Amino acid sequence: MNSKGWKNFAEYINGEYFKKGFWYPPAVKKAHNGYTIVFENYSTGGETPVTCTKVYTYIIPKKYFEFHIYNSNIFSSIGKYFGMQDIETGDPVFDKNYIVKSNDGFKIKQLLRDPKVKHEIENFKRLNLKLSKPGKLWKKLPEGAYEIEFITERDIHDYRELETIYLLITTVLDKLEEIGILNK
């Protein structure tokens, strides 16, 4: 999305348009309960670069907790055959459609058994949602900071779709706080 699109989206979502610097693409940020959700694009580079959309926020968990939730596909089926982790939530339809990885099976099941969280996840045909240590070079973050991120392999221009990603991330944040994962 271009600068004008991000400015219009900032107005649409009641957020704030900003640029980190000359070499950085424009972005939008919106506050939620003390957290800042950031919407931005980045390019994969290479001979045929792809513009991707990323929505993220930084958190400081009380203890080490990571997860990765994404759509199941033929390759994940092969991976599961060879022992790849896939935590089952107890919902056969959800477990068939999504791969769930985490260092804490109990906490991820607490998160995914919440009907609101599950509903927000199921709003997406393609999902790539992570909570992990950020791999940011040159960026100073607080000690113990983790990143919740939703990444797409395309440039999203639909404001409603971006707003739906915002709702997913804020719903996950609220549940993580409720189950005692977050230091606020």
C-alpha cells in the first residue's frame, strides 16, 4: 500500500500514520490497552520481490512462551508424519485446519479454547500468527521483549481485512493477559 493508502487507513482505524525514517516504508500504529499495534509492508527482495504486510506488537511475557499457528497443508502433513510438532486443541475441525506449535502445550490450549480467539483465527483463509523473540537487527527493545506478529505474503489494501487482523491480535493480547502470560 502506498503512503496515501496508509494515511487513509490510519484515519479509518483511528490510528496514527508514521514513517520510521527515509529508507523505511510508511506505517500505521494504533494503541490497545497499553500496547502499540503496528501495520507495515516490507519487501522480500531478490529477483522477484514480493511486498508483504505485517501487523505486530511487542510484549514482555512473565515467562518464556512462544507459539506459531498456521494453516495445515500437504507439507505439514508430511512433516507430522516425520514427527513435526502439532499440538491438538481438542477441536477436531480446528486441529485439521491448523498447525499449532508451542513450548507450552497447556498455555496454548488455554489460549485456543477461548471462543473469541478461535473465532478471530477462523476469519482467515491463510493464517501465519506467531509469538516469538523478534529477530530485529539494529533495533533496541526492552529486555525480554517478544513479538506477536501476523504476516501475509501479499500487500493488503483492504481496510476491513487489516482491521480484522487488528481484532485478532488484540483478542490474543487480551486473552494472554487474562491467563497470566503478560507483564503489563
